[in-house]
Amino acid sequence: MATLWPHLRPELAALVGSVLLGLLIAVLSASQPLLTRMVIDDGLIGRHFNQLAWACAGMLAIALSGTLLGALHRAIYVRASGHALFSLRRSLYAHLMRVSPRRLSTIPVGDLVTRLDGDVAEVQRFGTDSAATFISSLLMLLVVSAVMLRLSWRLCVLVLALLPLQLLVRHYARPSIERSTRSVREAASGISGFLIETLAGARAVQAAAAQRLEDERLGVLGDHYLSRVIRAQLVAYATSGVAGFLGNLATAAVFLLGGWYVLHDALSVGTLVAYVSYLGRSAGSASSLVGLYTGYQRAKVSLERLGDLSRLPVVPDSPDALELPATARGDLRLQAVTVRAGREGSPVLDGVDLQIDAGTKLVLSGISGAGKSTLTDVLRRFLDPDEGTVWLDGTLLTRYRLDDVRRRIVVVEHSPMLFRGSILDNLRYGHPTASDDAVRQAALRAGIDGFVRELPDGYDTQVGEGGAGLSTGQRQRIALARAALGDPLVVILDEATSGLDRESALAIHRALDSCFAHRTRLVITHQAQDIEQVDQWWLLQDGKLRRGTASG
């Protein structure tokens, strides 16, 4: 509940109102068997039609009131629980967005989606249902028990003698319920991950003619998931089945003993019928209370999985961090920066020292895997170095606000991420208040205004997920234009021209120089040729820097 409470607290008034309505509904429901006794004893056996009619009218009034109050109760509950659910999900999502992308990439996307969807829903169901269910069931049980005790204390002793057996069944089923629930969640994560991966990579699947292979993989995952679901259902069914049998045993015993009292004129027929009706209601309430324990075991698994996400370390941002000043220039200095591959791994960057003056254009080359992208992540604070320091304009990079650093140190990658929406939406991404004129000026400087205006809908042209429908070069120029809107201090091209023909690569580099002529530019590539107007050349090899040339 500690995880849920911050999200339930704003909905507390609505939830309390829902609980009070539930109590009123429980009281109305508890009066029905008494009217049944009146129908049987006073109306039918006593042959008083007026009392029979009044009792039937009372039943209808109670049923109608319960239906109307039930609809209101459901509306209030769904609204409150829905707000709590989305608040919890948004909180976890916000936390994940502060986790280093490198760390986040080690968790399958399907698993993340399953946790944020299925596991959050499971916790929400338990957290919001449990309070209302507990109070309404407890009240129903107390009211019904009091009435049953007044009707026949001897029958109550019989019922209480059988109740502990049902509790023991639930208790000993707990480990099996927890194991089966966890296996179902893990199997669901596997299917989600498969679907996300293969649908996103549909081009590669079809190019390899691997549709049948992937279909077979999905079949195996489906069979695995189904077997886990069946096991979980059987465990739940066996638990409730045994408990239900014990409930039927109690009912049969009450009929047997109560029938003996009726035959010996110690109990009326109506009282026995009412008592059995109350017994069914009390058994349902007791089962609900015991079922909360079973529900907790399911929610506990989801809480643990969500807890794993909430404990993922985030990139720290000091509460007294400095705002990046408007006069910042973009002077970078790396001093003895070391980054290891894991806690005990070998250095990816090994004591790197580098001075990049503001306005410098620097080329950093090296083979794939040499650590160039790691250096980029250090500059953006996607990760902090294990040793050494990074300085921006003479101030430690960690002293500046994280959002300011990431807005002003911009990276254009080989395949920039575009989102579903219009080209104008994608240009404004991160800069929602930018005017149409500012956007078009940035597009002109990046050299994309011409091809965008030739599209059927111009800047309103819709692009698919990931930028589908645009070439790699076009996506990169859109990324450059988007960067220009943020007035960055440092612009980094991280293998941005890899795979492009020479003409397209030159166009990207010239757009970089045109947009950011007076800004610090860092071009990371393993193909350094064809890059113009370079101030510094460096080669990254075995985690260390040495002077390089255009030929590498």
C-alpha cells in the first residue's frame, strides 16, 4: 500500500463515498431474508395476504433502491480507481524516463509494457477494491452474524465450527497461487516482447523470408503462456472448489440440524429459510474477506515487479543544480574520464583528456565499438564517468540542471527518432512553443524546406512511426532543424552519415556547418574522409585518444 497511497490519497473522498454507498447497499441487502421469512411464516403459513403483499412490495423497493445505488457506486468507484491507476502508471513512466537509456535498454520493451499495463492494473484492482470489499464484507458479515445469532444460536455454533477449515485451505494454497501468478506474468511479458520486436522489424522478417519461423515462435510462446494460465486457473479453481465444498457442507449441516428443529416445533420454516439465506450471504462475505488474502498474493507479485522498476537508478540531478546561463559558450573539457563495461569490466574510455574550445569543429573517428557513442552518452549525462570529470564553460557538468544539459548538448544519430504525427509536430518536438516562422527558418537553414514543400501536405504531412516514409537523410535533416530550434551549445553527429552516399553525407555536413557555424560541433564517425572545415582530428582506440587525420 505504500506504493499506492500517494496515488489513492487524492481520490480518498470519492473512495470513502463509494465505501459508504457500499455499506448502505449491504444493509439493504441484509434485510431481504427477513422479508422472505415474513412471506413464508406470516403470509403463506399464517394466511395473511396483506402481510404477503407488503413483504413483496418491500422486496421490490429494496431491489430497485439497490440497483440505483449500485449504479452510482460503480460510477464513483470506476472514476476514482481509474484516476489512481493512471497516476501510478504515470509516476512509474516518469521514473523510467529518468533512468539512463543504456540501463533501460537492458530490459525488454515487452516486459516494460507488461509491467506498466498488466501489473499496474493488478495492483490497482487490489488497492482500490480491497478497502471497499473489506469494509462492506465485514459490515455484511457483522450484521448477518448478529441476525443469525438472534434467529438460532445453536445453528451459529455449527457454522463457526466449520469456518476455520475454509481459512486453512486458503492459507495453504498461498505459495502455489503466488508461483502460478508470477509465471503467467513472465509468459505474458515474453509474448509482448516478441510482438513489439517482430512488428517493429517487419521489414527484416520479410526480407529474410522468416515469416513461418516467427509464426512458429509465436506458437511456442502462446503454448507456454496457455499452459501457465491453465495452471494458474486450476490452482485458483481447486482452492475455491474446496472452500466451496466446505460451504456446501455447512449448508447441508444447517438444513439437517435446522430441519430437525422444525420437525420438533423448535424453529419455524420461515426462520430456517431466512437462516440459510443469511448463511449464504455470510459465506459470500467471509469468502470475500479470505479472497482478499488470495488477491494480495497476486498483487504482491505485481508489486515486486513494479518495485524493480521503481528501484532502477536514475541519473542524479541535484536540487540546487545551476541553470545553464544564457551567456554559455559551449567550451568542453574532459579530464581523466574513465568508463568501464560493468563494475569489473575493462575500460571503454580509459583516462580520456580532451579540450574542445567553443565554436570548434572536431572529428572523432575510430572503429565500431571503440567507445565513441559512450563518449557521447557521457557528454549528455546518459551516464556519468566512473572516474574523471567533464566541464562545460569551466563548471562541472554535473552542477548544471540535467534538462538544461540535454537541451543544449544535442545529438543527431544515424537514424534519428521521429514520432507519429506531422513533420511540423516532429520539428517542434521538445520546443512546443516555437512559432511557425521559427520552425520554417530552422528548416531553411537545415535544407529541408524545399523537399517538405514538395510533399502533398507540406509541413502537415503525416509520417509513420519512427519516421516511416522518409529517407535516412531526410530524417537527419529534420533532426538538425529540430536541434536548431533549441539553440544548442554543442551539436554532435554520432555516425549520422554512416551508410549514406558521398553526396548525401556532404549535404548533411554542410547543413551542420550552416546551422551551427558558431557552435561547438563534434562529428563522430569511423569514416572521417569527406568532412570539410575541421579544426581538430582525434582517433579513439583501445579507450584512449590520439591525434588523427582525415585518413584515420
